[in-house]
Amino acid sequence: MRPQLGAYEGGDFPSPVHPRAYSPNLDALAKRSLLLKKAYVQQALCNPSRSSLLTGRRPDTTHVYDLTHYFRKVGGNFTTLPQYFKNNGYMTVGMGKIFHPGKEASDYDDPISWSVPYYQAKLKGGHYFSKNHSWVAVPKAEYEKYPLPDEILADHAIKVLREVAPAAKSGEQPFFVGLGFLKPHLPFVFREEFLNLYPMENISLPDNPYAPVKMPEGAWFDFSNLRTFGDIQRLNASGAINTTFPDDVVKQLRRAYYSAISYVDSLVGQVIQELDNLGLANNTIISFWGDHGWELGEHGEWCKQTNFENAVHAPMMIHIPGETDDGIVTEQLTEFVDLFPTLVEAAGLTPLPLCPENSTGILTCREGQSLMPLVSNPDFELKKAAFSQFPRSQNGTDIMGYTLRTEQYRYTEWPAFNGPPTYTPDWTNLYGAELYNHTQDPEENYNRAYDSGYSPIRAVFSSILRKGWRFSQKP
């Protein structure tokens, strides 16, 4: 999910995508939350991002860079966010997409994290999730007969809240409920009425359907996932640099994406309303986040899997009763790895210690920071930069794009990367660099890394990037 919601208007927004999403329920939640306008994921891909957020550790510690590896097997037996609450007496209940699902990525949703068996929605019928179509507006007659998975999940979450409410209200046992909606993941599937929010004539094309000037080859992703859907396959798109889809297809995909956002927003509203109905709204922390951003034709790119702003910038907000009720907005740089220590502190549990350089054998620690200082002072600078990364293979060599975002710039280097057992970059062997000046170029259209006038700035950022996140955040 992109941070393209009504609540994000102002500051660096509106984004270059129009119209903004219709998201009344998330906007209402934002008005009573700490709204993090500049929150960045550690890697723009489901499994690595979720593994990082849920363990409070970065990809070079979890050793999860793809959709198949499980952090407990390749990183360490780390305590997760729900597991920590479970260990502290909470009833932890999970459903939908929290961990990346499946046997390989999470041993079926990391069973040790949950107090009860994990719940996944099962389709009872319908044909709207085939690989034939990249998006489907499901007719009323069909979704009434065959409910969509996210609706099944919302209904299950409401059922679970009703079950755990009595013990929580009596003080017998608090709860941690994790609900992961699937949309707006491909294919974009939603109830057909949400298309009405976005008349086709209101859908704009991106004004930068081309790769950045002087972009290194490794920065590009060929949006292969989208190209596997039948309707897109028929376009014979190569995914090569500076190629994209016909204008009508671009607009249709963007419209479907917006509709999927609004559809999920409606389901979020249903679940939060149930908290109110149960009398739990005044003492339940709510955190909302999307696991990464999304490209919608900017630079000619689609999907995620890059280090561009639209891929690593995602929405995050945290409602803490009694602390954020009047709404707090911050433009300070934050990272998704910060959520774990934040929720621990907000709930009054024992704070997590900072991880040492090698934390493989340490069950519980953090590589992010609690965001609670921003509740007291939204202008407090927690860190000088936010760090993300993405792996590539170029000419038979594994490389890793390490990127940092400061208030004004994004800087990226693409060194060769040594995989297991060391998981380390070779900074002496670079496959390119990128430097974007967001004050002058918020769409990241001009790579200034090779401009002589930017050499002093590049040298500073190269030093910061290579030192790493530990030297950029407050103690």
C-alpha cells in the first residue's frame, strides 16, 4: 500500500498519483493516531519486510531477502512481536497475511507466535483469483454467493474480538490480535461498486513514464509478477528499461488499485467499529501498516522490488489511547523496524535492548527505535536517515542495493554482495550509484550521483551508508 491516503495530504503530499485514494476509515484512524508521514520499509518485498518488522531486525540480520527463506532457519530463533506479547501474558490471535504465508517462508505463519492455531480464509468458490486477470471488479451476485477472502478475514476478526473481549475487559487477560488483509496485492480484486469512486476520466497517467536519467542497470525491476497475468501477457510487454503499457491499460490498473485500497479501507472500518461496539476503543492500541509501497507506472515501473521512493515508502499509523487521541503528525524519518519496540513501550512492557553487532544467538533485541518520543514531540529527530535495501543479480554477480533516505536526498550504492555465511557487501566492487535531490526532483527522475557538482554530497552520503544504521540513529 502506498501512503496515498487522505490523511497524508500536506507536506510532501499530495503524491504524484491522482486522484488520492478515498479512505475515510483510515483517515479517521489517522486523526487519533501518531501518523508517520515518512516511514520506510527495510526491503520492498513481502517476506523480507514482514520478517524485519516482526522481529525488529533488518534484512542483513534476518538473512531474509526473498519469498522463500524463513528467518528462524537462516537468521536466528528470534522472538517476534506477537510472540513477545504472548510471552508476557497476552492472548495472541493471528489471521490473514501477517507473516508471509506458506511452509518455506514461515512454517505456516510462525506457529510459536500465536496462542491458538492461525487462521487463513478459505475460498468457497468463485473464479476471481485466477491468473487470467490482473484485476477484477466482482459483481454483487458473485460476492454475495462467494465472499471475498478479505471479507472473510474481517468477519473472523470481529468474531475473535467478541470472544476475547470479556477476559480483556475484566482484566483477566489482554489480547493481541493480528489481522492481515491481502489487498491491494495483485490481483486487484474488490467489490464492483468501488469502481464508482473513481470515474475513468479522473484517472491520470504518471507524468514520468521513463527510467531516471543515468539510472544504473541494477536499479531496474522488470515487473515480472504483473506480466504473468493473462491480460497483461497478451500485451507482450518485455519489462525492459523504458518500456511500459498502453495508456488505457495504465489507467485501468491505476483505477483498479485505487478501488482495492478503498475496499480494504471499508473493511478496516468494520473491524474498528466492532472495537467501539465492544467498549474496547479506549484501551486498545491499534497499529496500521502496509508492508511496502507500490509502483503504478512511475518510471515505467510496476509492483515493488526497487529502492525507489514509491516502493519503500509506505503508510504507518499508531493509535495509543490517551496519548494520540487528538492526532499527532510527524514528518520525521522513521522505519518499519521501529514498530516492535514502539508497541512494547506503548503497552508498558519491558523495553527491548539494542541488538549487538552479531545478534544471531540473542532471542530478544531490537535494531530499530521506539517511536514514543514522537508522541511527546513530533519534531524530535530520531535518526539522520532511514535505510532500505534490495538484492539483484547482474552479469552473474550478486549485488545489493543499499539506500538511505534523508530529509532532502535519497542515496543508493550497488556493491557486490557475499551471501552465506557472511552476508556482507563488497564496497570495493560497485555496480552503480544513485543520488536524487527530493527538493528539486521529488519524483527521482534525475540521478545526480555522477554529476561533479554533487561529488561532495555523494562522498558524505557514501560514508553514512557504509557505516550503517547504527551511526544514524539516536542512542
